[in-house]
Amino acid sequence: MSRNAEDLAGYLSGAEVASDVWDLRPDYRAMLLAVSGIEPGLSDEGSEALLQAAEASARGALAQTPVEELPHVAAWREAYRAFGAKPQRTRNSLEALLRRAESGLPRVNRLTDVYNAISVSHQLPLGGEDLSRYAGPPRLIRATGDESFDTTVDGAEVIEHPEPGEVVWCDDAGVTCRRWNWRQARRTQLHDGTTSALFIIDILNPVTDDEAMLATDELIGHLRSLGPDVQVAQRLVQRG
């Protein structure tokens, strides 16, 4: 999917957050980035340096504070409880990465490495998905329980359904990420050949708008290094 910045901005204009999600967390904000022109590549020296810096940042943060007590992690645990999830069983993406940082973050490919490193360094849940596999714009809703979610269980492909009231990201074809930022669908996952991507930065207090913009700007800077023709559009979705 090759799009210019204007097309990408038009796509993001259709993104929505349902009012009953904001009823749970009025402070919630979503920073969305639509990116095209990415040149796929394996993990390299640049992405390795980012991951090592992120690992060092995590070790520093966790030296005196248990991961579940970090303010940004604790906020997401509270948000999960608000819609009935048990955070000790289904960890938000930020907590899951922080827990892996001490033994080493995964090395996947340049694109995935970049966004994982930014997530850990800035302590923000950050999801990346293949934009070419989306059917319509992203929407954050509370599920009815009838929506489909394609995943794997013990290596087998299965279709699951979210719990009624669960907060999920979805498009016109089904759920793209369950429990706000817990597990992504197989259909829209990034892969080694991804050239266009959607990134979602999930923001709750105590993260400030300035802190969120710092993470956004850093992510954009690294994404622009992934090819001479990279185009980026961004949109902050917040309660009006």
C-alpha cells in the first residue's frame, strides 16, 4: 500500500474511540501514526542500539520499583480492572515488554525493534500493525462479544471472541487487538515484508501530552530512517 501523507491523514480522520471507552477513562488519548514507504529490513546496528538503550532504561526504572508499581504500568492495570480484565493474568503490552527487558527484548526486524524500543524507553504501550491488511479505519470500542479475533492456540489457527464489555481495537473485518493493548490479531500483524504500518500509542495519566509528543517525535524520526520515501501522518484522538 503506497500512500502519500495526505492520503494517510485522510485515512486517520476516520479513526474513532467510542464514548463508553472514555466513560471508563476520560483521560485516555490515542496517538495514531499511519506510515508508508517503509523499506523492510532485518534487525541491524541501529535497531540493536535502540533496544540496548531501552533495556538499560528499563533496568534503571526497575532497580528500586517493582514493575507493577511503576506509575505508567499501574495506570494500565487500573484501566484493565475497569472493564473486568485481571492484569496479573493478561498483562498490558508495556508491562509485558518491561518484564522481558532484564533478560533481553526480542530482536525481530528493524520496524518491530524500533517501536518496541520506543515503548520501553518512554513507558508507553505502543502497537504496530500492517496497514495494508486493515479493512477500514481503526476503532476502539467495548465489545459485544460477537466480534471475531483470529489468533493461534498451541500452534493452531483459531477464531476467538472477546468478552462482552472488553475494550478492543477493531476494523471492519474484526478485532485487531484485544484488551486495549494486550494481544494483536494475526491478520494485521507486522511481518518482515511490511511496507506500510499503523502505530497506536495508548496514553493515560500520569503521562502528559508533552511526554507523549516526545515519544511520538522520536518514533517518527526513526521511522523516517527506514527508507527515503517514508511518508507519515499523525493524529491525536482525545475526548472532546
